[in-house]
Amino acid sequence: MIFDGYKILQLSDLHNKNFGSQLTSKIMSEKPDIILLTGDMVSANDVNYSNFLNLAKFLAGHYEVYYIKGNHEGDLLNKNYIVLEDALKLYNIKILDNEKVELKKGKDFINLYGMWCNQRYYSRADADVNYIVKKDTVTKLLGKPNTHEYNVLLMHTPTYFDAYASWGADLVLSGHIHGGMIRLPFAGGIFSPDRKLF
């Protein structure tokens, strides 16, 4: 396979924090082929996005970078999201908004899908049962995939993994859960953003 050894580096849920050269040095040492940003790169209450945008500009200067929205970007005022979106486009970062691109290597390719859905699909204990991502939801947003090809799906929340897999995703890259919002030694995450235990 021509994609053997192809390295994808994923970043998610940085929430506009400044990690300085520690993060960029680690990224450079990994020598990725592409970088995928899977949402919540800023927080909904941020008004200054400089920490994330400085990182994005640096990454775009060295790598091919793709980005999808998370729930925090979805909660931004439209005018604020446009500021963020315009900056990412200026850096030539490809924003995947319910669309597909082909990642090419020689004559071979894999499909990269970026999905975003309405904020109401981010499940909560009081979630509306009409807002659950199912296979049909993914198909409506992204179309039918060619299951004879390799399909990578970026979706911020992993909550609906079964729907993504049944739709035809061979690899799903998500964030959102933060490894569990509250963590205990040896037990790991005990409380997720979806208000679920363990």
C-alpha cells in the first residue's frame, strides 16, 4: 500500500491555551504528513483567538492542515466564527464543513470527510430523542461513501461512533470527551462532557 507509513497527527480540544514551544517541538519531532484539527480549538466565551491562530499559522507554514468545528466553535456568535474562519482560510487551512476531500499520494488516495452537526446533537441527560446521530443522519450530511475506498471521518464527538461505522467510516477521529472531564488515578475518566459516568 502506498499509504503505508503515512502519518496523521490529530489535535483537539486545545481551547485556545498557549502551550508554547513544547507543543510545536513535539509536533515537529513526529514529522506528520498532515495535521487534523478536530474541534474546540477555542472556547465559546473567548474573544481573542490569538493563541490558537498563532499555532494554526505555524502549523500551516509546515504542513497540510484540515479543520472541523467542535461544539465550542458552534456556540460562537456568527460574527466571531467568521473572524476565526477567515484567519484559517488566510493560512490555507482547509475547513471541512460536511464535505469530503481526497488525500493523494502518488496515484493512490484516501477519502477524508469532515462532519459538523447542529448543537442539539451534542447529547445531554435531557437530550431530545429527535436529535440523535444515526446512519441516515450521516448520509444526509455527507452522502454515501464508496465502501471499496478507505474513508476517514472527522467528527468532534465520538458519542455516535456506531452510526459513523455503519455509515462506512474505516477510521474515526474525534475529541470532545477530554479523556473524561474528571479523572482518578488508575480509574481514568469518570465524568464526560455528555454527563455520563465512566
